[in-house]
Amino acid sequence: MSVEDFGLPRLWLLRHGETEWSKSGQYTGLTDLPLTAEGEQQARQAKATLDGVRFGLVLTSPLQRARRTAELAGFPEAQPEPNAVEWDYGDYEGIKSSDVRKDNPDYLIWTHGVPNGETLDQVAARADRVVERALGSGVPHVLVVAHGHFCRILTARWLRLAPIEGRHFILGTAKVCRLGWDKKTPAVEAWGL
């Protein structure tokens, strides 16, 4: 039996292309940065990975780096999904985690969080709403164009794992992932294409 036999959708993820801050390693949450020239090229290259898949629903973070990635990857009509924005990093917006670790060597965003930003559970609640939308879509293939940490947390929630487990899913800029099923068990089918 295939996934289609169970009527379950596949959830495809596309992280936005490179920005100046993703290139430098700065936390980029709600700051609305454009793609670099390299980021635009990465988005065009992602199109080849997605060609041939008939998406019944394409969602994008409303931030310009995700919207432009969706457009260049062949989805100019992607629907804005406010729940798919990146983690609000609060006081750490624009800061490198390596700089935070100078004062706190044990710092990990997954366990320490961010001051005056969203908690991991708040980001997970948004991810859960995106998962619910995909599962209730009635279409075989859903694409979400979003952000690094958000996609990692979304993957954990798709797999019915605690959101902290997103730390195990590293995702480069403009990389594609396919989340699906092993019979009726949520699974990662492909990662970082």
C-alpha cells in the first residue's frame, strides 16, 4: 500500500535562500531581509528539486525572503501563512549564537530560549497549526516555504516529537525536505535535497 491509499498528504518544506544574516550566522527572526544574489540563485535551483510535483496547496511565510524564494522556485501564487514566520528571537535578533556563548558557554537556543522573544512552545504551537492545515487540506502534496528553525520545529511536530527534537534536523538555505508516512506513521522521507 502507498501513502495515497491512506489518503494522507505529504508535507514538503523549502527553507528560504541565503540572506546576509543567514550567511553571517546571525539570528534572523522577524527582520524582513531580502535574499542575496546567491540566495536568489539557490531558490532557482530548488525549483528543479520540486519540478514534477503537483502541489495542491503552497504556503509561504509572509516575510520577503520566503516569498521571494517561493516565487523563484516556481510558486508566485503561494498563500501567505502567518504561522510560518521564523522564531521571534527577541533580544537576540541579529546576534550570532557564538556571541551569546561568549557570556554563556553552555547556551543553546533549544534549551535556553531567547530573552523577550517567543518560547520554543509558542513556536511549536504555530507549527502545530501548519501541520493541522496540511493534514486537513485534502490534497496529496503541500509545500511550505519558511525558515530554518521553524522548519526544524515543524518537522519535529509532524513526527509527533517534542519541539526540542527539532535540534536534530539541520537544514541549509534553499534545501527541500519531504515529510510523509511509513504506512500511517509520520516519517521523514527525504531531507536536505
